[in-house]
Amino acid sequence: MKRIVIMGATSGIGYETARVFLEKGDVVGIAGRRGERLLQLAGEYSGKCFDAVIDVTDPEAPARLAKLIKAMGGMDVYLHVSGIGAQNQALNPAVELDTAETNCVGFTRMVTAAYNYFASVGGGHIAAVSSIAGTRGLGAAPSYSATKRYQNIYIDALSQLSSMQKTKIRFTDIRPGFVDTPLLRNGAYPMLLDARYVANRIYGAIKTGKRRVIVEWRYALLVAMWRMIPEFIWEKIPVGRKKAK
């Protein structure tokens, strides 16, 4: 049995992943911005599920995370799922900046808080749900794909830092393919994955301690293909183009 905190557990992948861990018997701390969703889930698993309203863009978020960890009696795994994104072909600056604030600034704020906690207690496991979108820039969602690349590199850097500091912190970078969520339903994205299926894959990746995983095999092949496409060709491919009405 592990004590895991899931940041971003109020909907989608985070919510389904919290359910999987709870069903498997782990102690789960759920956090996010929508308190009513957290209370509902915590009420179903009294004594096994602890909830906290945490907005990763709030400078006070690490202090709230510390309170949640204390209520749980400690933390063995920190899973960061919290994130936003949108198709933004009009390049609305507010959308781009909000995405960067949550996916870069908020991500960094919480992952560093988890890192420092684990360093202080002799080790732990940090996992983050990034995306295959970080592989190449997606024209339909510029900020989203760029911020996911940031997350990939940041986890790589922290893994190296942990080795340098001998902190015994392990890392898992989970890169799902396109998941059936409101973000993607109005775009021309192939092979949409079910959120529950992705949650089960996340559970397996964390339990086995994998360093990096692409969900699923079709997307592993897709990513390999993306990486081989020359830049001048890639930039002409309309990935994520809106469906015709």
C-alpha cells in the first residue's frame, strides 16, 4: 500500500486515476480546484481518501500540499496531472499565457515542492502526466505542446539532479496519446483513448517504477514516425485541424 497525492484529480485522467488507486487499496490524497468533486470522491472512501482544494497557480499551493501530506501521514508518490490546454489557432494571448501559467509555472511550483519533501524524508517517487504533444510543435495548440515539452525536459533534469544529490527520488514521465476529453473532441485527432484505460496504464507505470512510458503502443509508433519527419514537411501537416461542419 502506497500513499499517493494526485494533483489535478477533479476530472478526466486525474479523477479516473484516483479511482483506480483507491480501488486497489492505496491511500490517496486528491487535490484540485473544484472542491465539490473532491468531497464527493473522498466521501466514497472514508479513511482512505483525503482531499484538499489546491490551485497550482496560487503561490500558497505548496503550503496546502504540505497540509495534505500531513493529514495523510506522509507521501510516497506524487502524481502531477493538473494541466490545461486548448486549440488556439487565433493565438488569443490570454489562452497561451494561461496555459503557460498552469503547465509551466504551476507545474514547477508543485513538482519542486514534492522534490524538496522527498529529499527531506530520504526518497520518494515523482510522476507526471505530460503528453505526446511535447514531441513536436502542434500548430493547433502551440502553448499546450510547448508546455508539455517543458515538462518532459524538467523531469529529465530533476532525475539527473536527484542522481547528483543522491536523494533516492525516482521519476516517471507518462506521455498519453490523445485522450477523449473536452479539449480534443472538436479537433481532428486520431485514435482517442478512453480516460479509464489511460488511468489503468498510469497505475501500472507507477507501480512498476517505469522511467518513461508512452500510452499506448499505437502512439509509441506514431511518436517514432513524428520524430523522423523532416521539419519542412512537419510544418505543412495540419495536425489537430478543426473538423469541417
